[in-house]
Amino acid sequence: MSDDGLLLAFRAGGERFAVPLERVREAARPRRIAPLPGAPPEWSGVALVRGEALGVIDVAAAMGLPRSPAKPAPLVVVLYGTDHALLVDSIDGVETCPADRVAPPPPGRGALRGIVAEESGFLSLLDVDRLAAKGEG
Amino acid sequence: MTRPKRPGDASSGEFLAEAEMLLEEAGCGIDALDAEGDDPRPEKVNALFRTVHSLKGVAGMVGYSGIADAAHALEALLDDLRMGRVPPSPAVRGGVRDGLDALSTLVARVAAGEESPRLETPLKDRLEGLVRPAEPREAASLRLPPELDASLSDYERHRASEAGKRGKALVLVDLDLDFDSFDAGLRNAMNEASAAGELIGTFPGTAADPARMAFRLLVALPPGSDVAALATRCSARDVVGVSAGTAAPEPATEPVRLPATVVAEPAPPEPGPEAAPQVARGVVRVPLEKVAALVDLAGELALARSALGRTLGQALAGAPDRGARFEAQRAFARLDRLVATLGPAALALRLVPVETLTTRLARAFARTAAALGREADFVVQGVETEIDKVLADELGDPLLHILRNALDHGIESPEERAAAGKPRRGRVALTVAPRGREVVLTFSDDGRGVDAAGIVAKARQTGLLGPSDPDPAEPFALLFRAGFSTAREVSEISGRGVGLDVVREKLTALGGRVSVRSVPGSGTTFEVVVPMTLVLLESLVVRVGDVWFALPGENVRRTLQAAEGAIEVIDGRPCFRDGDEALPLARLDALFDLPRRPDAGGAEPVVVTEDGRRAAALVVDAVEGVWDLLVKPLADSVPRPREIAGAAEVPGGEIALALDAGALVARVHSASASGRRA
């Protein structure tokens, strides 16, 4: 499924997700996320990070979990190669993931590259490009 | 420039443009050093060192070894200067100036067509006399933790010992940061440290907890600094003193904890953090940040004025004394006028004549033309047009690119021109003119032009256009597409297309845009449009529920409280009567499918917006104020109604969605025409 690689693991909607570390520009706490009228529910809104206007994808909502409630100083993971950031609950840290532990994603679970079984549940590897593209559709 | 190129090919034009810019920067750098005198701030010396280092690199890459050698010699002198091996004496500064002059001469010789110019007496020999050994360097004995001591660079060691000699106190600021936000925390601490003194170095530390990140900042503080306050501002875990200098009365392993205030021997007075503004011929130079602060204050004042206007109206309504009421209204009207004038006046401080930019362009043009063997004139009109200082600086690169393009691909060789029945000398005209709040720069050449059909054919060949895609309405726009510019051989067909995507990107980032039109055989015209004041857009900010919107001030005709009866229904469409006009009206919440607010009853705020052709009325929940906003565009990939163009931060932290007035007015007209009740 994927090469052994460094991942940034985080939590959203009570579950654990990860994106390839090389796609992460930074973690930031914008002062707020402005809701975007007419956007699909997985889009949390617009945040300004270092003066740049970014579309924020609510990872929980995009993965079929309840939408993240609005809160002050939300935590977002800013991605390279997109104009987007991911809204997450908390960051677990940098983790390695041996390729042989990654299982193909269950069908119908959205933009995932694969999942890794863990002691208590799963770590879902997000497909960053499909996640952003899903929002466009 | 990423790979070696031979002198004399098209890249010499690029080299000249870059070298000229670096030399200009270095010229400013040495002026700055002269102004600093005997104790120059290290960042000034470093900046000059880096500029000369870049020049050496550029010259080396293109193969001008004579220039690279000279730059190397000058770089060595500057290195001695920044490491304290030579004093910043007038003689040394003079030597730096001589070096820069020699480099300018060499670059000019390249421009004149010389293959690989070289100084007759190497610059190294000429500078030799200056590099007399300074007083023997005392080995700095810094009492630092050993692991830190090992990782100090020579330069950092020099700065630390220098600080000790000048009676400053060295401290280590220990940071222990959350992984989530460590970059913000580190940046903040570095800014605070630089503000408090000299930040000499930043080193990784050891965090006790793997989820945290530790850093240590080595900082030199002037005598009397409040260390405790610095620790608080940096959110430091700890700040400990380390001493510098030759005396080391205590064992080196245990750093000494400093009292809250650094006490040190009296030291020579320090120059303030900001050099005094230079006064010359009735001109005051003011740092841009101070202008920005003034502009912000003017915005705040305008807000306070609006708030006062509202309460004053209410307060006066009940006042029995008609004379006093009249006087108060008159005084307020005067205040209103003054405040309204202050904002634009403050903004105008940022403006400079575009001449500062065009002069640079003209010089680069002459050199590029010479390098390419073109005979061409560069004619500029409208040099008095004013433009934001920051824009004038930032526009240099993209505009140079357009000029080089015109010379390289547009203007033909003298022989080719003569054969085509054109004058041997080509011509590129630049016209600069203000248009509303924007400045238009039009570059027209009388070269061979671009063939639209050729561009489309090329785009199909390179896959930019699929086989089933129709011919684009704007074929020239293809020139600015990234894939197009990599097709180098396109210049044989169309004469254009190298790196124009970069030009467009840069201009877009500056809030501008570029377009091109061309007539094959007779020339090409590039039109560059940029905002006059860099992205600061006077905006009316309104609110619907908890969503904030910003409308460009120039698109707002008026805002008012719609009294009962001002909204009529004409032909089943809600309309707002503005004077003689019946304008289509929409509720902004309905337009954007926002949750409908319960009717507050009574008058609601109405904004009459116009796009230059038509007007429409919008009902909002509240008008929050007028600010100069830095509007940032939103990427196309973020799904949203097309009336929302970008976003901007409103003072106070809210984010306003920036509305595109043209799209909005069109939407209200069409929503209204379709009979939808807004």
C-alpha cells in the first residue's frame, strides 16, 4: 500500500488518523475558522494562516463522523500541495508505519489510503489528494 | 539560474539583471554601514556579506570567473569584518566601496559585450593593505554548557565574545515547547530575544517529555535588561546567565543564575534599535511599519467616529436646545470630514513615484539589449504615477521578465527588422497610468508579435489542451500556463512563452493581473494591472448572523436603515427605492442559504452596492464598520458561492469573507428576475 514512511498522527472525531509527514507544512492554531456559506458539510470554513486564506476540511465530518464543534483557537494541519488545511482535535505526533502493516481500506470509508490495526482500534491513513478533491465535488 | 551557461547566450541578460540588482543592494548596504559608524549592527554587516556572496555565486554559475574572483576577494574582506578580524574603520569601509566599484565596472563590461572581463590588478591585491592583522584576538572564554560550547560556530563565538567585551550580559533562554505549537512559540521567543538584545544563536535542547520540543537561545542583553520580563515574554522554562570575556572566576560547568536585572559595567551608549530618520532635502524617511501603524490608527479612529455618530444622533434627538443640537451636529460634521481625509492621507505616505522602478528597468533594458545584440529604445511615460513602496520593490522581478521577453523573443535582430521593412531600432514603450485604485502598466513592443493559432496548436501538441477541448476564447492566456512555458521551442513558432507563468504567479500574489494581446508581425502588448496600495482595500464590513462579509468600499453607494415602507414589491419582486431608482433587493442570509434570523422588527440595515454598471440593495443584520483590509484570495479548489472571492482578517480577530461586488450584483438581479422572494 505504501512505503515505510513517517506519518503525522492526529485525532479527529475520537478516531486516529495520519497523513504522510512530507505533506505537512505545519500545525497551526488560527484564531478562528469562518464558516463558508454553501460549502459541503465536510468543509469547516476559511482560516487565515500566516496571512494565507486556506480552506479548512473537517476531518471528522469528511470521514462520516459527527462534525467538529466550533471552538476557540482550533488546531489545523496545513498541507503542502493544496490550498487546504485539516481540522483536527489533537496531534499525537510523528510515527513510523511499516508498509507491511498497512491493510487496504474498508470500502465506503472515504478518502483513505489504508488502515493500520492498533491495540485499541485503527489508525486510518488519509489520502490527502482525494480528501481535498472530495470537497470540490 | 540553476545550471552553468556560457557567456554571450540569452542568459547573460538574466545575469546582468540579477547582478545589477545585487550591486544596487550592496550599494545600499555600504551606505547603511557608513551610517552605522564604528559599531555597526551585525545584521547590517551580514546582509552586505550575503549580497556579495550571492553575486559571487551568480557570476560563478554563468562562468564569469573574473567577476567571481573579485567578488570572492571582497567577500573575504567582509568576512574579516563580520568576524571582527578587521575593524569597521573608514579605511576598510572605503575598501569595500572600491571593491563594489570594481565589480560594477566588470558588470558594465559584460553589458558592453565583453566575453569574460577580468581586473588587471586582482582585487585581492588591492584590498591586501587593508587587511592588516587586527589586535590579536583574545580567545573567548565562554562559560557555556559543554554540549553548547561544541556547537557554537566561529561567528557565534565571535559575537558572544564581542558582547562580553561591550559589557553586555549573555544569557541562555531555555524553551520547552508543545509539539503542536512549537514553531509559533519558537518564533515568538526569537522575536522577543531580538527585541531585547542580540539573538546570537538558536540551538536544539533536550526535552524531558518526547511530546515536547526544547530549544535554547543564546542572547546578548544590554546592561540593565530585565531578565525576568524576557523570560515571561518568551514563555521560557528558565533563563540563565553565562558570562563571556577573559575572566572566569567560577568553574565553567555551573552557570550562574542572574538576578532579575542584569548589572554590568557601564558600557558605551548603544545606538537605538531604529536609526534616526534621515532628513534630506525636505524628505523624511520613515520605516514602513510606522506608516502601517498610522494607517491602522486612522482606521480605528474612523470606527470610533462612526460609533460616536450613532450615539450622538440618539442623544441629540431628545435634546430640547435646538441651538446646542445644531452646534453639536456641525462639530461632528467637521470631525467626520477630517477623519475621512486622514485615512487616505495616511495611506498616501506609502506611495512613491513609479520612477524609482522604471529607472531600474531602463538600466536593465539597456544592458539586456546590448547583451542580446538588439538595437532598441525603451520609452517610458507616466513616471510620476504613484505606487505603493512595497509594490515598487516587488514588481522589479516580474516586470524585468516581461522586458527580457520582449527583447529576447519580440524585437527582431536589426537585419531581420530591415528585411521586414521596419526601422532597424526596435522600441518598447511603457505607459504607466492610474485607473481608479489601480495602476496600469502597459508594455508595447514593435517586434514580431505572437501568432494565436500557433499558440493553440502548440498547446494541443503539449497536451495543455485535450483533443476534444474547444479552441479557447483567449488563446494568449495560454502563454501564462505553467505547462506552456516549459516548451522551450515554442519561441520558434510564437516567439513567446518562457517563464511567463512565473510572472503571472508573482503578480497574482501582489494582488495584480496580467494579460497580453498581439498582432503577428507588428508587436505584442502586455498589460499589467496592480493595486495602487498593496492589497489594503477599504472595505465595508457587514454581518449576517455570525458570518462576516467585506465589500470593497468603492462598490458601496450607501448604507442606511431601511425605514418601514422603503421596501416595495414591484411585479412580485422585492425592490428598494433609492431616490428615483427601484433597485432589486435581496437578504444576504437568503442569498447564501444562511439560517434565517428571527425578524428583529423595525428598520434593518440596507447596503446599496454597485459594480459600475448596475446597483442592488442588500439587507444585512448589522454594519460593523469600515476598515482597510488585507484581502487574501481563496483558491478555486475551495468550494463556495462564486460571489465569495477571498477572506480578510478584521481588526479584533474576526474573519470577513470578501465579496465580489460584480458577481453579487449580478446574482441579486438574476435572483430577483427569476421571481424568487429574497
